[in-house]
Amino acid sequence: MTVEARAATTRVRPAVSAALNLKSGGVCLIVGAVGFAIWRLLHGDTPAADAQAALNFVQNRPIYPAVHIFAVLAALVVVIGLLALTRSLSRPGSWLIGQAAVISATVGLAIFGVESTSEGLALPALARAALTADPSQRIEFVRAARAVAAATHGPSLVAMALLIGIPLLLLGIAMVRDLYPSWLGWAGVVVGGATLLAAIGLFLVPSLFPGFLLYGVLASVVAQLWLVMTGIVMLRRARVATGSSS
């Protein structure tokens, strides 16, 4: 048996296993994407450019730490769904591209987890301390909040690029080359490419455009809608695979 045939054989699964992979992956994408969108929208648009305003913003949001940790957990569910999506690709080239997308998403999730939870705990702690501090001492907490925003800005952009931009771009290309609807693949290419370019643009020129367009619109709404649509397509393919095996 040749190396190519052996590699193809390791990816072949019975019809029932293929259906289970598609079904579980579709559910993970839908649940994870909806959860991520909800928690990110509950997070709101923190005015990171104004440290004092950021502290006031956090003081009025007691769920601020919770939305960060649950957004990370939702992103983990999405990555599991992306792994199942990659396993459902049948052509060797598409499968390899999908693997690269999953690796990028995994690294992005790790960065996002560290960046998000760090900010999610640091700003509320500073906000509580500033609330009870003397006016003369409050400036120190504002400076600390400014430092937190500066330290997490770069990692947050890299996380968006690796967790959302590159995976959607690569999986879109893989789906166009495979058995998935071409319109869905091209939509992934557009959304992923736009997210990647936006993250790089804000990293190089922080004042290029409002960050809400990346974090709030592209990453938290548009990209999640694509993931939900992909999950629905996977569930439909699962029904077909189940029917063909019966």
C-alpha cells in the first residue's frame, strides 16, 4: 500500500461515524458560535482608549469577569466544531488546509484565553479599588488600567487574527475545494480575510478605524453567523449520511 493510500485509509470512517462526526461538529459550531456572540455582546464596547471611562464602564457591569471566561469556553466549543469540520473534508488538499486552520484556531484560543481573562479580572479589581480610594490615589489606578489596556491590546488583535481570521479564511478555501457549498466557502474566505486584514490594520495603526468594527461586528456577529450556517450545513449532511447507511 502506498503512502497516499495509507493516509487516505486512516481518514476513511464508516457512514455512521461520518454522520456522528458531522452531527456533533454541527452542534458544537452552532452552540459555540451563538454562545460566543451572546457573551461578547454582553461584554459591550469597553472604552479602552480612556482609562477612567473604562473603569467607570466596568463598575457598572458586575458580570464583566463572567463574560470573559464564558466567551473563552464558547470559543473552545467552536474549535472542537472546527476539528469535526476538518475531519469531514474528503479531499487530501482540503484536509491539509483544514488541519492548518485548526492549528491556528488552537493557538488563537490560547492567546485569547490569557488576554481575555487577564483583562476580565484586572479591570474589575482596579475599578473596585479606585471606587474606595482617595481622590489623590485614584490617579494611580487609572494609570494601572491604562497599562492593562496597553498590555492586552496587541494580544487581543493577534487572537482575533489566529482564532477567527485565518481559520475562516483557510476553511473557506478548503470547503470550496471540497463537497461543501461553494457560496459558503467563499463567504468564509471573505469574512476570514476581512477579519485578518482588520486585525493587522489595527495592530499597525491603532487609530485606523474604531475597534468595535472588528471586535463587535466582524468577530462577534458576522463570523459567528458564518459558523452557525456551517453548522447547519453539517447537520444536513449528517442526515444524508445517516439515511445512506440505513
